[in-house]
Amino acid sequence: MLDDPAPGVVREVTLAVLPSAGLVPGEWLAERLDAGWPRHVRLAAFRLLLVRGGAPGQRALLAFRDDPDGLLRERAARAALR
């Protein structure tokens, strides 16, 4: 359901999955950071990877550091400061 075309569905699923983010395969999430995915899917994957922390979270921050989408770049910059 994280790949749903409706941003509201993905947002709600992300909120429900956040407490168990470590159970979602990191590689599967990392694939969804690619610019070919809709913004809401990319953002959901980013949030879940950050919650996982460690190397997956760092890769998510790096993936969006130079992203063409200003919103995603800004979120990555804010998350990196934490």
C-alpha cells in the first residue's frame, strides 16, 4: 500500500508502519527513493528509512541531498541537522 497512487493512502499507511519501520526491507524502501516514483511514495520511503536509522537512514539523506525536488531536499537538510 506504500505504492498506492493516492497520497492520502500512502500517508496513512506510513503513519501506521512507522513504529515497525525496521521490519520493512531497507532495499525495497531505498528503491522508492528514485526520482521515477511519485513524490508521496518517495517521501514515505524517506520517512521510514530515517526511522530505521543507521546506514539506511544515511543513504536516504544522501539520496535527497541534491534532489531536483526542493521539498525533498529541504526535508533531508532538516533531518540531517537532527
